[in-house]
Amino acid sequence: MEVAKKVKLILIFGIRHRWEHQFVEPLRTVFHVEIVYFNSGVGKMGLPEFLRRLNKKIQDEGIGVAVFNVDFFSNIDYLLINSIQIPYKWLLAHDDPTHHVRNSITAIQAQVDGIIVADPVSEL
């Protein structure tokens, strides 16, 4: 019996979150997961270099899916998402009612493939 190779997924968080483990561990059963922290990456090398390295990593490692955490870190918007070259892009919005307008604009302008919402009353 041949075991299917896991698809590589990169999570792009603005900052570290105490709930990360609860979100990431179930994903690891299906995907090979890597995490990148936007805030610390840009702080260390600046935005252009961060984007260059991230796109190179995606290409070199054959990463096929990116999940962008858009809540409470407004710099992860459609302009940033559109600058990442990857086959599939998803948004993670865990507090959508607070940021619904911005999340909707981001999702539409970035033409994402899917949206993960942790809020039961979300309209995304």
C-alpha cells in the first residue's frame, strides 16, 4: 500500500498566538506544516526581502498552500497576499464580526481559494 505524500502548507501569522497549537496540530495530520511570523520576519529584514525569501522558500520547497491569518494584524492584506506566488491561498479569520469589512475586501481582492472562520456568526 502506497502512502500519499503530504501536501506542504505554510501558515503566515502576524504574531505568535497562544491558541496556535490547537489550530496547527490537526492540520499536521493532513499537511506538512510550516509557520512563518510576518511581524518578526519583516522586523528583521524589511518587507521586500521578507517577500523575496518567502516566495523563494515556497518555490524551492514546493509548498502548495498558504494560510494567512488576517485578524488583528492589518498588514496582512490583499496587497501582501497577492505578492505571494503559491497555487492555493486561504484566509484564517477567527474574529470576523470585528473585522468583517476588511476581511471581505481582502478575500475578494486576493481572490483566495477558501476561508477558514472560527466564529459561528461569521458571514464570510
